[in-house]
Amino acid sequence: MVAMTVTSESEVSYLRQRYQSLGQMIASEQWQALRGSVLIIGTRVLGAAIVYLTQIGLARWLGGYQYGIYAYAWSWIVVLGFMAPLGLNVLMVRNLPDYQVRRRFARLAGQIRWTPLAVMVAGSAFAGLTACLILLFRNAIGPDRWLPLILAAACLPFFALSVLYEGIGRGFGWPLVAYGPGYVLRPVLFVAMLTMATVFGIRMNAGFAMGLMLAACMAALLWQKLTIARHIPATIATATPRYHPAAWLAAAMPFLAIETCYLILSNADVLMLGYFAPPEQVGRYFAAVRTCSFLGYIPFAVAGLALPRFSEFNSRGDRAGLARYVRSMVRWSFAAALAGAALLALIGRPVLASFGEDFVQAYPALLILLAGILIRVSTGPVEYLVAMNGHRGPTMVIIATAAVLSIALNFLLIPPLGIVGAALATALAVTFSVTSSAIFAWRKLGVRSFIL
């Protein structure tokens, strides 16, 4: 663990004013956890509901084949769009609370001004390289796929910036500002444009749908940027910026490695299924993934809430408080996930049928994916806990191994088992990742993150 001491009288006075007693500190943390979780989960569930209804409409409007192409293209946006910020989005989540506690407002002002420029450049580079590869291999990709993939590449700079601004919102503790644009506003705009296209009788295909998503990404990003600019505290906005780009990039690289491995772990199934299976199978599996997404937002919300809290515990050097916080967080999040999994298992078949009768074939895969999410929630965001306590090397080794395992298992299981093999590969790789990380956290940090 990285334990940093507080030496100045002003900082000691600040901490004493914030927490007059240990009892008040715990109560404050519990209240913040409850309020933050409600806002994060509520925003994500609202966004998920809008996205889910949109996916049902898309599947019926486009048909299984075109919907599978759209799902495949969107999966590439997610993977590359979270890689393009170069780990700076996670670094913002760590640095914002730490810099504010230590009154490093000039450095914080510099980081807030510099990182969007860096991410825009990186996102544009990702988009350009991806588009060149698509055009170079478009004959192998196929005439139905290359245009939606080109439009997906065009989304990358805007999606990447939205991911960065999400990290800034999370670091400041603004869940609505962080999650609202990407998870509510963007899908609402997408739905509105799809509805208008339907009203005017425009023929739908995967390329047209991806073009509308590009417009929605741009509009949502503009709103997010303006909103964050209005919310920046005066102490930061008026500070003379200090820039340390080399140090920030060096500090962000481990987070980029972790994020990349986690993205592979989470999306290798859809991407490799798109290689081995026809688009119809990709569409069915993607529908199962989307159905599980409501439950998957619980670990996402927990991680979004926990990362700034981990940083604060580290700044105070409070390992006992960290252990109590982790145990409490895991217990209530697992209880919520278990109830949600039971409900989805009961209603899974009719829900999948809403996409189309053929989509019910994905029900066995849905059950396996639900089991994987329960395993994920049973330890909390333990990889980030280990990484943010000075053990980034072991964290990267564990998640990189899990990512390689996911690719290998998908390669072995998809050809004989199809979408069931993809679900099994993901669940097994996740089990390895969280179990290894939880054992490491217990032995090295003394923090038990297991639900049992």
C-alpha cells in the first residue's frame, strides 16, 4: 500500500474539520456510498433501459443479419474507445481526490486542460489507423461490413473524449455529470433519430444505424464538455496550470494496460464470435449480453464509486478503514446482484423472444453469463483495489493472463459450441481473474474481498 503522510498544519486542520471523529467518518462514508450508488446505478439503469429498448427495436427493424453486423461494429467502438484515452481517464479518477486533499490545484488545473487534447489526438490516431486497416482489407471483410466499421472508426475520438470526461466526473464525485451524457443522453438522441427515420420510411441497415450513432456521440460529448466546464470549482479554474505530461502518461500506462486486458476479457467473446460465426449468431449472443447488462451495471457502479474512495483511504494511510469499506461494499452489491440474476433467469426466455423468436436460442448462454457476473460481483473491484495500493505489476500479470486465457478459450470453445462456448470462455476467464486478485489482496493487503 502507498501510505502518504500529511505534514502541514493546514492539511491536518482540513482533515480534522472534515472528519471530527472516527464515528462521523464511517457514517459519512456509508452515506456517501449509499447516495453515490443510488445515483450511479439509477443513471446506468435508466440508460440501460433506453439502450435495451433500442436494441429490441434495432433487431426487429434490421433483422438478425444486419443487427449482428451493427453489434459487431459497436463492440469494436467499445474496445478501442476505452483504449484511446491511454489510461488517463482512470488516472483522473485517482488524481482528482488526491490532488484536492493535498491542495495541488495548479497541477490539477493543468491535468484537466491537457488530458482532453491528448485524448483527442490519440482517439484521432486510433480512428485513422482503424479506417486504413478496414479499407485495406475491405474485400476480406465483406461488402456488408466495411462501411459500418468505417463509421464506427469515426466515432472513436468522440467516444474516447466522453470516456475521459466520465473519469473527470467520477473523480469529482459527480455521477450524473459523469454517466448521464454517455449512458442516458446519447441513447436518447439515438432513439429519437431512429424514430424519425422510421416515421419518414427510411430503409434501415447497419451502416445507417451506425451513422446515427456517430451523430449521437458528437452531440452528447458537446453537452458533457460544457457541463463539466461549468462545474469546475473556482479554486481549480482560477489556478495557474502546471503541466507534467510525461509523468501523467507514465502513471497512466499501467492503467491502460489493465483497461486493455479487461476490455479483451469482456469483449473477446463478441469479437471472436464475429470471426467464427455468421452475423445472426453474433446478434443473438449480443442480445443475451445486453439482457445481462442490467445486472452487469452493479459491478460497474461499485467500481465507479470505489476508485475515488480507495484513493482517499490511501492518502490517509487508513488500511483498517479500507478493509471495512471493501467488506461492506461487497456484501450489499452481491445481495443486489443475486436477486437480479434470479429474476433474469426466470424471465430470460420471453425477454429474449422480444428481439425475435430466433433469439431464444441464446438462453443457455444468458444463464452462463449471469453466473459469470455473480462471480465478478462476489469480490468487488478487487483488481483496482490491488493496483491502487501499490501492486500494479501483479494486477497487470493477473488480468493479462486472464485476457490471454479468454482468447484461448474462445478460440477453443466457439467452433464446437457456438454462443454457449463464448459464454463459457468469458465466465471461466473472469473466475480466474477475480479469484487470483482476491487471494493476492488477502495475502498482501490483509483485505478480505470474498463474499464468503
